[in-house]
Amino acid sequence: MSELVVPLGVNRSRGVYGIALIVLAVVFVVTVAITFVTLTGDAGKGAWGVFMASAVYLLGLSQLGMVWAAILRICNTKWGRPLYRLGEVMTIASLPFAFAGLVLVYGWGRDDLLGWIAEPDVWHRSPWLDERVLLWRHLISQVVFYAVAVWYFYMSLLPDVTPESANEGPGWRRALYRWLLARREGKDMAALQEKVYRYAPWVILAYALPNTIIGWDFGMMLWPFYHSTIFTMYFMQGSLFGGTALILLLFALLSRLTDVRGYLEPLVQVKNIGIMLTGFAMLWLYLFWAQFFVTWYGNLPHEYAPLWAQLYGNYAPYFWAQIICIIAIPIGTMIFARTKRTLWAMLIIAAIMNLGVWINRYLMVLPALSKDHHLFASPVEIALVLAPMTGYLLALLLLFNIFPMLSSWELRSIPRDHH
């Protein structure tokens, strides 16, 4: 299998791609305008909490895409190789939204979201709680992660750049691929491919840095005197299985928009992702229990206050909806092998799991800001959720049409008769 040519970009004969771009662009422009006007005005803690929950959900899951590819490379899985590029592009698409969200939060949302700034007398004012330190720790951690991510994506993409790809598409894309082709000349492709696997652990470490800080600042530290050494593991585990479920949903979307079906074995990929999701859901349940067991057993009110706020009162229905979406439905259905071999069933379960992760992020933020917030009581809150989601999907679909969504050099190790 010395030669393998995969399609570059979306099959434009499929009109659904153009329609999806138009619809997403219109919804994004309208909702981002509403979001900006709302958040730069007198938004209040409820609006900021809904936006922050959506931003944390989107950032954690999208950044997980490249980490997912890195994990599977470390495990040297062959079934996952057709999906590595999808995971990488998932992460690259989130880059502008990570920094745009940081600007919004730091510029206008500090007082509503961060108690140590709005009510300093309640908090122990260590240098860590200085608002300038807040800005720099998030800015530096995001820059470090995306620098590693772009560099890693560049290394993975370079072996797939060919003279043919530099002559396809509009002028700006041809210019991009000519530049990549010039970078490719004189490089040992075998050594470059080996580096992609060797440096995979660095991607995971780079991901842990910003997501640890996000989990601290927009989860644990929203509650005065709440300290949990396992919180960031619990937070990132939610992103891990939510991101894996999102990869499955995007895998189905990719199969509809691009000519990649002949290179995939959907039943193999779906079954193995189902096995991963089953294990990840069980691990999330363990970390959820471990996070609160010690504080409950020790009878420490400040420590179990976040759980009590979710279990009782206004947020109780959301808490049990989260448990149903993340634990009951996935584990209760995916223990059956037939479910994991059925694409439509797995897509439904993946969508339910993503809903559960969003509710989890909502419960991570809102109870600390408001005791009686009612979700979507205002139509504005719908826009606050749709703005980052539609913008991200729009960026993702555009990237589908720029980069080859299958890596030729990754697929060369898979027997040709499997395609």
C-alpha cells in the first residue's frame, strides 16, 4: 500500500454542506450580537453563568480532540487511525473562541463570575487571587496549549501535503499548501511521522495545564473555602468522555459531507468508541463519588456545600437529569454488545451524553452564583448557548474543506482490503 490518495475537502455536490454553512453563519451572527450586547451591558450573574457553562463545555470538549488522537497514538490503535485528523481539527477549530471568551470574561464578567474580585472581604486574598494573575495564568496556559496543538497538527499534516494538493481549491488554499510543500522539502518523512507518536504525551500535558486552571477558577473556586484535590481530574474526565462522544457525532457528520466512507469501517470505529464511552462513564461515576465521599464522611460543610446545592432545591431536577444522561442511559444501554454495533443507537447515546456534560458544567457554575436560577427563563440565554456552539461548528465545517480529513500516512499501516 505504497500509494494512498484521500479526498481533500468537502464534496461540493452535497448541497447540505452549503446550506449548513449558511444556516450556521446566520445563527452565529445573530446570537453573537445578542451575546455581546448582553454581556457588555448589565448582564447579571445568571446570564454570565449560562455563558460560562457553555464556554467551559465547548472548550474542554474541543481541546480534547487532539488529546484523544494523542492517547490513541500512544496505545498504537489501528482502528482509530482514520479518526486522528478529525480529533486534531476539532481542537484547531476552537482556537479563536478560547481567546475571544477570555477577553469577554476578563473585560466584563469578572465581578459577576469571580467572588474574590467582587467581594474581597469574604476571601483570603493571596497573590493567586489577584485579577492580573487571573488574566496571565489563563492567557499563558492557553497560548502554551495552542502552540503545542498547532505545532503537533503541523507535524501530522506535513507528510500528507503533495504537489496535487497544492494545485486544488481557491488561490488562498493553493498558497497555503505551496507553503506547506516548501516546508516539507528536505525533511525525512519517516522521522517526522515517528515524532508525531513520540511527542504525543506532550499534547496531553499541555491540555492538562489550561483545563486544570479552568476547573479551578470557574468551578471549584466559585465556592468560598471549597478545596478538592480531585476536582480537576473529575472535571477533565467529563471532558474526556464528552469529547469522545462528540468525536462520534462529528464522525457521522464527516461521513455525510466528505468522500471518506471507502476508507472507514464504521462498525469497527463505532464499536470501539462505544467500549471507550462505557469505561469513561464508569470512571466519571467513580471520580464523582470519590470527590465528595471524604468531605461527607468528615462532615465538612464548606466542602460538601456544592453537592448539597445540586441535590436539593431549585437545581435538583438538573442534577438527576445529569445522572441519567451521563450514567443511567449510557451504561444501561452500552453494556449490550448490540448497542455498540448500531450506529444510530450510538449517535443518540453520544448526543445524550453531551447534553449530560453540558448540564454538569451548568451545575458547576450556576449554583455558586445564584440559588434560584431558572434555565432559559429568558430567550437571551438561548443565544448565550447558541453563540459559541454555532460559531465552533461553523469553523469546524470550514476546516473540513481546507484540510484532508483522513491522513494518508496513518492509513498506510492498515491493510488495503479493510477499505
